[in-house]
Amino acid sequence: MILLTTSHRPTRRVRSLCNDLARSIPGLIRVNRGKMSLLDIAEKTAQLNAEKFAIIDRWKGGPGRIRFFKITGEGFEEEPPRLYISGVKLRREFKTSVWKEDFNLIFIDAFEIMNPDIEKLKLSLSEFFELPILNLGPETIDYEAYMRIAAGEDCWAYISFFLLPRKIEIGPRIKISHVVWNV
């Protein structure tokens, strides 16, 4: 289980992204932040018997970055990478009416092995969200959806979600402008 929350004073778009991610990734529990400090969020995470939490921060009225944290014996620490967001397309903005509300089985698509930075990001997100990295094929028949992380044309990379078996993009789609590994 992983706690997911927002920065202080989130906008509607930040809250919507938070809700979309909680519906798309199994094991994410969305919690309203309110006036909670980082220490309060870590305590809430421990109360829920979770070991990790993620925060979607606001920048200029929209989602601006995603930070990942892990509970340790001494408190908590930020885990790399820190993702900076340049744009988001929410689920409701996709023109498809065919999707399940919440997913129980999801994996990260193993396609695109050309870029070592993208592969590093895939491995990191796979470890944090505890999702397997698989190739589309017979081993993925029981899965409901997959997350694709790939290099973008107008951004460093993007993360999006696709419904199986028809491979329809249902979102959210997150454009990543850059990634910081030294946090």
C-alpha cells in the first residue's frame, strides 16, 4: 500500500491527477493533505501500515512535480527520481468511453529499450509502485491495463495508461520535462 497526496492548496487539476493515478495504480490510497506537514504525512502513512508515499506538487496552477518518499527507521527520506511535469492529459479528457474505474492488475510495458535513462526510470517506478515490467504477450493475458513509459517528441518522456486487451489509451498521460536523480 502506498499513500498518495498533493501539495498544500492543490488546484482542481492536481486533485484530478491524484484521483486518476489512485484509480490507475493498484495499492495507491489517496489522502487529502489539508494542513499536514511532511512529518504528518509520514505518520499517516505508518498508521495505514504503508511504507511509502508520493506527493504531487503544484506549479503555476497545474501539476508540477511528483516526489516519492519511503518510511525509514529514523523517519522518512525522499527516493529518486523526482519527476518534473510539463503537461497532463486527464482521464476525462480522453475521448474514449470504454474503461474500468479501478484496476487490480497492471504492469509496466517493457517496450523501448533504446534509451538507458528511460529504462532507469522504468526500473525505479517499477520498484516504487511494486509493478512488474513485462512484454505484451501471453504472460499478460490476466492483466487489465498497462503503464507505458516512453521518450516523447515534445518532452523528455511521458507516462500513460492503456486498457487491455484492445490497447486503448485511457490516461492519465503525464509529460515529464526532466528527471532529477540526486534528491
